[in-house]
Amino acid sequence: MKDFTYYAPTEVVFGRDSEAKVAQMIRKYGGTKVLVHFGGKSAIQSGLLPKICDQLSQAGIPYVALGGVVPNPRLSMVHKGIELCKKEGVDFLLAVGGGSVIDSCKAIAYGVPYKGEVWDLYLGKGKPKTMLPLGCVLTIPAAGSEMSESSVITNEDGGIKLGYSNNLSRPKFAIMNPERTFTLPPYQTAAGVTDMMMHTMERYFTKDDDMNVTTALAESLLREMKQAIFPVLKDPEDYRYRAQIMWAGSLMHNGLTGCGISDDWATHQLEHELSGMFDVTHGAGLAAVWPSWARYVMHKNLRRFVRFAVEVMDVPNDYTDPEGTAEKGIQAMERFYHAIGMPINIKELIGRDIKDGEIKEMVQKCSRGGTRTCGQLKVLKAEDMEAIYQMARG
Ligand code: NZQ
Ligand code: ZN
């Protein structure tokens, strides 16, 4: 078992009409001039954004608004936000949206006090001493950024998507009203659940399998999400199951399901090249890669893959054939992905055959020209990454 620090400082305000507390929360965490950051149309159309802006005006909290964050949020928007915050004297950022908006907010919040170029942090070339505080009103349970220490930004120059993690960036508060997720289309709902499950699976498939409490938490969250998705695909306004999914999304990525074990993250790193190159939805990209990754690495801890098959995917345990049981678990996951409208390979993800040259480019980027490995369960070198992308091409 690994020693660990569990740090999850974000204040969560959960439930119907919880967004009515936004002004109160901003004051609590010292905001006096706010950047309200949001995405495309969803937060305007649902009336959430106007409601929040009215509330800030009524509370006498000055704000500037900056919309237009796209999925796989762009560095150019981050630069725009930094400039605006400096010009307007912003001292608090409010993200109204999902992972992309929150991540864009985190990058802006680093960039305002940072002396150099903010992209250097994502390149691993700098470390911030401080950043502006931020809070969020979550509208899609998926990325888990509302409680996580990470943010992921895409530099349009070269389609390079990089993450940066620092505990400074954990939001001060996260406001979560499950009703705000009623408008999510089925594809985004399913991709969100796929992503949150993967945040826990990246931690579950580990060499250190002697932390039973963490394992039990992970398995029950995974089982619950496997069930909860179907009622909301049938009835998008099913509050009870929207609420399970929203809360699970935070718990599955705030560090709880990683306590005492080493995490892997290879599927995420392989996926980031797919969404960097093809601008696909992150959760769908994960579903396209995971089955191939799992088959490639399962012998590194077969017992764990058998346990996953039995405890999470309800596969009967064939004690005479652990490999067969593990494989049935992966197949059951593929059937689950298909049942919720997710792809299980790259062809299904991008709608055409991927070219060998595109795979080579992704390997080059993912391995940083052969200088970086990824994963823990099996440490993947460039040739392993290429083998997995080839297996996943479909
Ligand atoms: O832009 P709008 O119109 O708001 O539409 C969004 C967007 O098109 C829509 N949407 C959001 N809430 C909605 C809604 N549509 C209807 N009703 C609502 N209530 O959903 C689309 C996707 O939004 P996005 O914010 O991109 O989704 P998600 O939360 O999945 O974030 C994905 C990003 O997070 C990164 C991913 O790589 C990707 O860039 N990740 C961030 C992590 C972190 N910071 O810890 C970890 C993750 O592994 C992930 O890598
Ligand atoms: Zn993710």
C-alpha cells in the first residue's frame, strides 16, 4: 500500500436551486471583481447564465463576462481571458459550464499573476507561486475538474493537448444542481459517464492491489454508474439518477479512488492525442482506446482484470481460465459502451479508417519524440503506444 495525502478542499454546494448561492460563495472566498467564463450556447439558452449575472448585479458584485470556450479548450481563449482579467482588475473567476470552461478558467487564473507565458506550465517549464481563486457552477458531470487539481488545454498551433496539475487550482467551491444537467444530449451524457468511470479505472488498474477500502469504493462507484446511465438516457429529467451521476463525477476524480495505490493514466494520455488531432469528445475517445489498452496490458496484473470482470462487469468467474474471465470483462465493457452509444475503436470514433501517418504523428506527440513513457501498470514506450493505436484502429 502506498502512503498518501488526500486533499480535497473544494466546498460543494449540491442540490436544487444551489446556484442561488453563487454570490454568497464568491464573497465568502474574497471575490470583489469577477470574470464569468462560459462556453457556447447551453448556459444562455437554459437561462442559467442570465440568472447568475442578475444575481451578481443584485449583490453588487461587479463582473465581466467572457464566453466562447469550446470543448478541448483553446490556448488562444486563455490568452484572451488573461488580458481581460488584467485590464479589468479581476480577482476571482467563475466558471459556468463543464470541464472545458473550468479548465480554461484554471489556465487564465494561473496566467494572470504569472510572469511568463502560461503555456510553459503545460510544457513543464515553469511553476506558479500563486494563482487567482476560482469557483464553478457545473453543468455537465464528466471531467471532474470541479474538484480536481488538473486542467487540460489545447494549443491550436500544432493541435497539442497538454494537462497540468497543481493543488493550487482546485476550485474554492463547486455548485452542483442536477437539474442543470437535464438539457444534456444523450451523447454528452454518455461520454461524461465514460470519462468519469475512466478516472476511477485509471486508478483501479494498478500494481498495488492491497488497499481494499479504495478498491471497494471504486467498484461500487463503477457499478452504480453502469446502472445510473440508463434511466437518464431514457428520461433526461430523472433527477434522482442525474444526481447520482453528478456526485459520482466529482468523487471519481477528486483523489478519493486513488488513495493508497499508484495510478496509470495511459488511456488518458493516448486519448489526448486523439482529441488534440481530431477534436473528438474526450469521453468517446477514451472508450475507443480502453479495450485495446486493456488487452495489451492485462497480463501485468491479471488478477485485477479478473476482479474487475467479476465485481464490476458481472462476469461469472471461471477459476480454470483467468485470462478468459478477464477477456470477458473487457468484452462486457465493450457491450456497455455500445449500449450507451460510445465507440469501441478509432474507426467508430472518427467515422473513417485512421491513416498510418496519423498514428505515427500521435505516437510522436504522445511520446514527446520518444522521450516520454506513459502508464504505470505497464510502462508504455513509443512502440507500445503504436501497437495499442494499431489494435484500436478498428
Ligand atoms: O459550450 P456549450 O454550449 O455549453 O456546450 C457544451 C459542450 O458542447 C455542452 N454542455 C455542457 N453543459 C451542458 C451542455 N449542453 C447542454 N446542457 C448542458 N447542461 O457539452 C459539451 C461538452 O462540454 P465540455 O465542458 O467540453 O465537457 P467535459 O466536462 O467533458 O470537459 C471535457 C474537457 O475536460 C478535459 C478533457 O480533456 C476535455 O478537454 N478533462 C479535464 C480534466 C480535469 N481538469 O481534471 C480531466 C479529464 O480527464 C479531462 O481530460
Ligand atoms: Zn478524463
